[in-house]
Amino acid sequence: ADRMTPRKAIGCALGFSGVLVATLGNHGSGSPAGVAYMLIASVIFALAGPWNKAVTQKVDSFTVSCLNLGVGGAALLGGSLHPQSFGAVPVLLFLAFISGAGYVIWALLMKNNPVSRIAVFGLIIPIMNVLLSAILNGEPLFEWQYLAALVLVCGGIYLVNRPAAGKKKEN
């Protein structure tokens, strides 16, 4: 029921171009494979939106979240996790809870809103990752590509969520 309009297509393209711009000039700290994986993850995340919308109409959001996180976890089989101290375990569990709770909220939003209105906010994730890297790791923040990426992503979100001329905003 959520139609792709030219305005929404331009907004999505702007937002995704922001993600591309954010990957420019990674100061030698990122590998080409890592950048490629980030872009692939963004595409998969965008394509999963309509699927999540359809499934959450028939199944509760918690179940959908468990299924999605379970599939993601299965894709990571073979990885390992080695907490450096006993105190790291509660922090790890807390972070897992926050991530899971955020995903359930995301599924609820997808269930009750048009896909385009909510999915475009997923483009904020790489931008927030850059911000957190700057704060926690001391990486540079005020680089031209990060500021341009922020402007492009915010512009895309605005275009997708702006009501069409002469129409009231949907609830």
C-alpha cells in the first residue's frame, strides 16, 4: 500500500548517497571489504523493510525480531566472542538487550507505519557509527564527507516524510 513516488525515490537515493559519501576517505583505517560489507548491509536492510511490513501484519513484532536476529546470528556462525573479564559479560548482555529491544521497536514501527516513512531512518545507522567512532575512538569527526553525508541523509529523510503538496500527513 506504500507507493514509491518520485519524491520518495529521490529521498532514498539522497540518503543512500549519504552512506556512500560517508565511506570516502576512511583514513586508511577501513578495508575495502569492510566498506563493501557496510554498503551490502545497507541494501539488505532497505530490501528487508517491505518483507518485515508484510510479516508483522500476520505475526507479532517480537516473533519477527527473534526470527530476524536468529537468521543474522546463524549467518555469523563460526565467529567467536572472548570477553576479557567477568565484568564484560553483564555489559555484553545489556548491549544485546538494547539491540534486541531496539529491533522490536523497529518492527512495531514498521507494522504501524508506511515502510518508506520508517525504513529511510535506517540510513542514520552508518552516520551514528561515525559519530560514536569519533567520540569513543578519537577518530576525526568534522571531515567534509561526514558532514556531507549527514546533510544528504537528513535531506533524504525529509523528502520521504514530507507530505505531498496539498495533502495532509498520514498517521
